[in-house]
Amino acid sequence: MDKFTTLTGVAAPLPIVNIDTDMIIPKQFLKTIERTGLARGLFFELRFNEDGSEKPDFVLNQPAYRKAQIIVAGDNFGCGSSREHAPWALLDFGIRCVISTSFADIFYNNCFKNGILPIRVTPEQLEKLMDDAERGANATLTVDLEAQEIRGPDGGTIAFDVDPFRKHCLLEGLDDIGLTLQKAESIAAYEAKTATARPWA
């Protein structure tokens, strides 16, 4: 998993409430267990017409936001069914941070496990960040995980909270497998001891 330290990137405004995981990545894209190639399916029904052509009004199809790395979204982002493909699709597109007033718990947890930082802010803070994000090519935010700050294009700063353990994992680029591998020597020693003490096992 890639480390998340400081991210400076274009923020795309997505002022929609209750964006569920089926909107993020529809069910027809769930046939794979690969984490790559899912960017095409991200917000598929919002991004594309039935004939496959792009919907020019959708934010991520607009030139200023095609390479957005941050999404500023409405309340209750990531609700609906549990599917890890949702953060996979966001990450494959290039999104490393989602900012909202609230997230569904399973989606929120899955983000941290896949290198995406979900940030909860107040409604007032979201309104300010949404305004910043609506500036098009000038909609650049800096998310500093170490300092736990979001810095806007006008120099304003918003502080945010994050669980210390999850912060550590993102800063170090540690997913569940990475955390386990940190204990590789202890695990190997235990297995060797067990093999000697219980050779029949």
C-alpha cells in the first residue's frame, strides 16, 4: 500500500447526499478480484450515457477535474452494500482522499485498508471546502496527514481528527498484510518452537 503523508491535488465537488457503493461502482464491475482496471466503472451511471459516451456535465468528465485526487462529497458517503471494490475503484481512478460530513462505517474502514484517507468535517467546513472545490483548475487542496490539516487555495486551514492507529498505518503504508509482516520474525520463531515441541502437529 502506498504511503499517505501530504497530498496536494485538485478537489472535485460532488454535492450529492447518500452516494452509495452501487453508485460508486455498479454491480456489473464486481466480477473481478483484481484491484486494477476498475477506474472505468467509477461512478459509471453518473459518468456515461447508455451508448457509452461521456456525460459532459458530470464533474469528473470536466477537463479541470479529470485528474482529481480529492473528492468533496455530500453527507453519508459510501452507504449501501458492503463492497471493497468501491475504494478500489476510487484508488484506481487516482482518488486518495474523500471529504464528507459522514461516511458509512464499512466503507470508512475499507478506505483506510486501501490507502485512502476519509476525512469527516462539520457541515460549515464542508460548505467552505465545496466552495473551494468549485473553482475548477484552481480547486487545489493540500491534505497534511501528519499535521491533520486541510489547507485551502486561499490559505485557510481546517483541522481534522483521525484515529492514531489508522494514521500510523497510512503514514507507513501498512495494510493488514503489511502489519502482519512486521511480526514475521516473531511468527517464524513461534512456528519453529511449535514444530519442536509438537512435531506431530
